[in-house]
Amino acid sequence: MNMVDITAAQAAYRDELVESGLLIPTGVDGLYGRSGVFEDVVERFDALVTRWGGQDGAEVMRFPPALNRQYFEESEYLKSFPHLAGTIHAFGGDEKAHRTLLRRLEEGQDWTEDQVATDVVMTPAACYPVYPTIAQRGALPGDGKLIDVFSYCFRREPSIDPARMQLFRMREYIRIGTPDQVVEFRELWLERGREMMGSLEVPLDVDVANDPFFGRAGAMLSSSQREQKLKFELLIPITSNEKPTACLSFNYHQDHFGHLWDIHTADGGVAHTACVGFGMERVALALFRHHGFDPAQWPASVRKVLWG
Ligand code: ATP
Ligand code: ZN
Ligand code: MG
């Protein structure tokens, strides 16, 4: 399939999802409301993740979908993904500036001149608030840390592909510890992820992947990430068989975040980190794609896994 066909298939599938009522359009590509049926699937999948991962003793943390701007700056996200970041701005002017704003709005001109950056930034991945939080607690315990997060995430990647949203939810487990602890965690979840998604009877493939690092220097970062096999994705066809969609990701950051935030293991080494991310909307879309738009009609075996 060439790019034109892929784009056409994405547009067609988005139209189907909107017509069925599963996705509620807002007039912005990548920004959707969801129906009760869609949300029920998301909730059941969230519970399934807990059934597979809940016995490991993760500490649960829930953050709003925004990040302390200082954490965001420290994360070096702007070095790698300036094109995806969403910053939150708010009006910072006086009454005169307010009158100007209203006049510009009225005249259909740009009214954003007096919008100034606030101290909060949209969360780009659910795990970002975790590293500085754990760093503040001092050295890790001997068995490291395991954290469970769930958050809306923002990425400025508008698309007609219904599986590429600007605001979407990510459930994650994050392992922080020695290289051995962290590598073992990722191996465990690569296997579990396959089994768990297999139980939902969707076609899947696990493959090495890379993040979309910005610019020319970014191309080098991407290829080194692939060579070192630092990122794997569990792919399921949603809008195309040739270009399946990443529904789960398994990321090994080595000591990157440990260095940035000075996270240390019990024996004084720089902590390594890894995370497994579950794309909630993408998993739901994959289920609708392969089992149909009406969960009542899904195979009994799949219904049993999700609804018991
Ligand atoms: P892709 O390669 O498709 O851009 P990604 O590598 O950027 O995905 P991660 O950064 O690893 O994805 O994010 C973790 C999970 O969040 C992904 O496995 C996916 O399920 C989900 N996800 C990422 N970006 C989006 C998006 N724009 N819309 C919906 N879900 C997303
Ligand atoms: Zn993560
Ligand atoms: Mg991406």
C-alpha cells in the first residue's frame, strides 16, 4: 500500500468510527470524545492490565495530565521532541491588553499575543512525573521501585489516523533500579504483553522500534536506539496490515533518567529505568477493528477475558 492508500484507509476508518458513535468528533484532528461503549472497553482493558501486573506490588500514583514545567525542562524533552510538546499558556495582561484581546477576537485576528507560559506543561508520557518524584525520596530501596501510573497524555501530532490522537490515555508500569532489575522487568513484560494481548484474540507482532527524535541529530539517536534494541512495540493492525499500530511499548532508558534526576540505587549506582506503556485508545480501537463495533457480539472467549 502506498501513502495515499494508507491515508485514505485511515480517513475511511475514522469516518466509520464516527458514524458508529464510538468516536465523537470535535472538529480537530486527533481530538475526540468517546461513547459509553468505547469507555467501557477502556475500563475493562485497564482492569485486565491490573490483573496481569497488579500482583507485583507496584506503588500506584495518579497525576493530572500536566507536568511541573521545571520537571519538563529537566527532562530534556525539548531536546528530543520539541515538535510534540504542548505548553500551557494563559492570559497575563492588564485591562488594556484585555480590551485588545477582545477586539482582536472580534476582528478574527490573532488574539494570543498576551498569552504567557504558565508553570505547567502537558504530560507527554504518563511516566514523566514519576522520575523527579522518586528522585526526591533519596536512594532507592534494595529491590528498587515499581510504579503504576495512568494519565492522559498530549502530543502535538494531529492526524486523520483515528489511532494517532493529540490527547490519549496511557497506563504504564515503571521500573527503577539496577540494570539487572530493570532488564528483567522489560523481559517479563515483553512476554506478558504478548500473552495478555493474545488472550484478546487480536493479530499481533512485537518488533524493535524507535522514537521520533527531532531533526538531523535525531535520525542518529533513532538508529542507535534501534541498534541497541532499547524500544520494542507490540503492533496490531488497525487501519493497515502493512503498517500496524503500536499499541504497547516497552522502553529501556538505561541510565538516562537516572542521570537527569540523580536517582541512585541502594548501592550508590546511577539508577536505570524502563517502562511498559499501554495505549488505551489504541487497544480499544484494535479490539473494535478485529471484533466489530458491538462488544455484545464479540467472541465469548474475548468477552470473558474482559468482562469475566
Ligand atoms: P508511534 O510510534 O505510533 O508514534 P510511540 O512510539 O510514539 O507510538 P510511545 O511513545 O511508546 O508510542 O507511547 C506509549 C503508547 O502510547 C504507545 O504504545 C501507544 O499505544 C500510545 N500512543 C502513543 N502515541 C499515541 C497517539 N498519538 N495516540 C494514541 N495513542 C498513542
Ligand atoms: Zn514511560
Ligand atoms: Mg509517537
